[in-house]
Amino acid sequence: MLDVLRDEGLRDRALRVGRYWMTELKKLQECNRLIGDVRGSGLFLGIDLVRDRETREPATEQADYVVNRLRECGILAGDGWAASQRD
């Protein structure tokens, strides 16, 4: 399996695609107050959806909506932080 990752350049591709996504998400953050933070490496990205950037109050309903839409499109997504705050 490791030889497939190497031979097909999957690590480099993940880094390249992740940089693209990070750039585009940062642009989206500039025009959308719901996005409080964007961070990550490669294809492991984190996006904080907040009601207020100052208080960092989570936008739980909006996060649930986004996660469900992404899953419907076959994109692995989770709301780990928001879910942990509900317990």
C-alpha cells in the first residue's frame, strides 16, 4: 500500500489539492462572516462556523447543514467539536 501512495504521488497530490482548498476557503472566509477560522494540512482541513467571530459562539445548526450536504456529495465530513459541545 505504501508503494501505491509513493508511486502514484498521492501525498503530493493531497498537499497540492489541500493548498488549493485552503486558498479558496480563506477567500470565502473574507466575504462570509459565518466562517470563523480555516486551518489544516493537506486534505485534513478544519473550518469553524460561528455566529459571532468575537465570541466564537458556534453556528451549530449551520454546521449540521453543511456537514450533511457534504456527506450527500460523498465528502467525508464531521462536526466533532460541535458534537462534543452538545454532550
